[in-house]
Amino acid sequence: MQLPASWKSAVQSWWGQLPLVTRGLLGVCVSLWVLEVVGLVTVGRTCFGPYSLLGRWQLWRLITSPFVHVGLLHLLMNMLALVSLLPPLERMHGSTGALTVCLVYAIMAQLIAITPATVFHVAFGVDSVFEWRTCAAGLSGMLFGLLTLETTTDDTGLFHRERQFFCLTIPSRWYPWVLLVVIQAVAPGASFMGHMGGILSAYLIPPLALRPYITALDSAAPDCAKAHASFMPANRAPLAGSSNDNSISSGWAWTAPAATTRAVSRSASPAKSSSHTVVDLNTLSKPAPEPARPQEKAFPGQGRVLGTAE
């Protein structure tokens, strides 16, 4: 593989490989950060917290807070995680599926994060254990949800039983929890409950439970979005009675674009009635059976195949 001739071509090549929703979320986050720099957007007016959501009923913060970030380093770390975690999910579930999962996990992570502070404030009148007036922002909660999908299910096609964390090898399903503790130790100001909320969201609402909404949104998607080259369709078929012991959700046979599917599995057979390839996630690791060879009358040495005597 030859390297791009220039930085411009390298960026264009990288951008061209990103699916539509990944591009959109990346663009929104970067654009909002630019607006923060010039002073048109402030974190204080867009972040979320128990008091702002329930004390003042500013529910719109559930939508704005995930896409604003506190500083350039915060933005860069989350965007690097986004372009690593979201594209496999979008290629597997389709663009509308990825958008649905991202929005649900972003909102669920925030609701879970404010639950302890709300309970202590309402039931006991105590605000010191969990800060009632805290304010958090960033895409980290949603990203922890996507990381949990990748490390505990086959919903991204990247499932592995073990993960390498520096010099340690740990079970894959524990990787998000280890990362949660490490990030909190390195950055004590990070939202521990927000990150944990993302992990719990993936367990509470797997993509399988969102299938009816994904199907409806995929049908209602505008034609201009479907015509875009980076749009991923959400066509799929359920596997009857299949399951995965290491998965949160049941198995699926997903219909992905042929170019993307070939990168996942060379043993998948192309569908005759469409330009897509059906991939059974439960059989990706199994080699394709070799076709039966007809028995031939051959010379017992290393010579040619002999013809049948008349």
C-alpha cells in the first residue's frame, strides 16, 4: 500500500473512508468547539447537571451537552475515540442505526449520571455526597457505551475475548471498567458517573432492542442522505434461535455493503438478488467448508490423471 503523496491527499483519503454519521458527529463537535473559541457558545450554557435538568427543567441540555467539550485536549481525545469506535458500528448497523445508538447512549449516560445526586437531594436533602449543582459536558459517556459494545458483544464485528492494556492482558468484558478507573485516577475532574452511565447504557439497551426504531428511521431517512456515498443502509435479517454466550444481544445476520463486508470476512457469499453481502456474525470465525471433490482414477505416483479405460 503506497502512502499518499501529500497531507491533503492523506486527509481526503481518511475522510472518504468515514461513514456518514461518523462524519456528522465529528463535524458537529469540532464546529461547536470553534464557536466556543470565538465566544459564541459557552460550556456553562450547554452542559448538563442535576440542578440544570431537574431544578430548572432545561431539558435541551441533554442534547447540547454531549457535543461541547472543555478545552482542546478534551476534544482531541474524544474525537480520536469516536473515529475509532463508531465506524465499525455504523458499517454493521447502518447509518440510522449508529445515529440511534449514539443519541440513546448519550442521553442515557446523562440520566444515569444524575440519578444518585437526584436521589440524595430529593430523599435526604443531602447535596454534599453527589454534587447537585455540578455541570458536565463531552461525548465520553456515549463513547464508553460504544466501547462496551465492542468489548462485550459482536455488534461491531471486532469482538475479542482478551484485550491488551499496556503490558497486561485482561478479559475483554472488563476492559471498559479498567479504563474507567484509570481515567478517573489520571483525571480526577472527569465525570465518573457520566462514564459509568455510558457503560451501563450498553448493558441496559443493546442495539437489538432498538431494531424497530432503527428500521423506522431508515425508512424515513431523506433521499439525499441515502444517495450519499458514505450512507450505510440498515438492512438486516434476524437469526432464528441463535445466541452468543459472550454477547449482550442475540446474533444477527447483517446486510452490509459488499466492499465493507469483504474486509470483515472473505468467506461470506454474495447475495444474488442485491449488491450486498449477508454476513452471519456467529459464523465469521468458522472457515468455509471445502467443496467435495469428485473421485478420480489417478496414477499412484506423481504423474498425470489417467483417463478411464474403455
